[in-house]
Amino acid sequence: GDSVTQMEGPVTLSEEAFLTINCTYTATGYPSLFWYVQYPGEGLQLLLKATKADDKGSNKGFEATYRKETTSFHLEKGSVQVSDSAVYFCALTSRRGNQFYFGTGTSLTVIP
Amino acid sequence: EAGVAQSPRYKIIEKRQSVAFWCNPISGHATLYWYQQILGQGPKLLIQFQNNGVVDDSQLPKDRFSAERLKGVDSTLKIQPAKLEDSAVYLCASSPRRGATNEKLFFGSGTQLSVL
């Protein structure tokens, strides 16, 4: 079945460091791919998305490119801030039924 | 725009007791989801409604969990009787319509359930 495999955490970085959180997927057909973020004490919210191969989603300095050949959707940011500390979830929607599949989440802590 | 509302925010019960959670989705959103998020794991879909009909409840433990969405708006999720392994955050989410696979979900803040 469809699934998402996400890099395990927790990840701790210093402010202004480069961030990569790996995400690979298994799906039939061509899913849409998402990164959701959960800040402390808040609900999940969409960070960025990509709906077809080679699309790049971007928001708040974060980017991820839909790579069909490697079935990946890695999240990157060139310079993290303390305010980026949160849990990041990779997700996909199956084209069969609009069900969302989430990864296990990666906790990021950015220290000053 | 008002977001997805959930209550209560926290709930502590003893095993074998009953508990109910309430969700009010964003106005006009046809699709409503209930997810279970166990600590350290990603959200797992329990049930998906399209208006007031069930689209997918394949992962709902129907011997103890039930959900309804009367009039296609608010929804309640009930657990009866609760087990220790039900301790989790229960998330409600909504989206405008079904079938648009590039649509995003709007999540509530969740209800954190502790079963003692």
C-alpha cells in the first residue's frame, strides 16, 4: 500500500545551519506530496506541497522537490531559525481515494 | 476565517470508561477526518466523512470506537470502553471537497487523551 518513510529524529541544529529532512514514498500512480509542520501546542498546518514530478514546493524559506525517479520529497532550508523548532511531517495523498498518509514526523530543535 | 474547532483540549479517564470528542470543521468544508496520533508516530486515519456519509472507516476499531457527523457539519468521536493503548492525541481535520488530491487539510489543535 501507499506509505511515507521519513528520516528519524530528533534533529538539533544551531541557528543559521543548513537543514535537510529526508522523505521517501511508496505509491501507485502519481501522488501529491506535502510537508506539514506542527509547532509546539498547535495543530498541524501545511508548509508546502507539490502535485507532480519535478515540481518544487516552497514556503517560509523551506523547499522540497518532487523527485519521481528517486521517489523522494526531501525538505531543505538554507538557514534555520529558532522559530523553526517544530515537528515536520511528510505526507502524500493517494490518487485513488484522497486519503492522506503521514510519516512518523521529525522533531527539529534549533538552538541560538 | 475560523479554523477547525475541537473540544475538549485535554481528557483524563480510567480504562473501561467512555469518552467523547467533538469537532466543528471550517464552514462549508465537505470532508471531515478523524486521526489518531500516538506519541512519536504520525497521524493515522480513523474515519473519513464526505458530508454526513462515511467514505473510509477501515482503520476504525469498531468494537469500541464510533463516530457520526450529523447534518454534515459537526462530528463526534466516541470511545467505549477505553483501553490504555487509546492514549493519544485525536485530531480532527477538514477539507473543502473530496477527490481533489492536491488539496490541503486544515487541522484542529486536537484532544489529548490519557487513559489511566
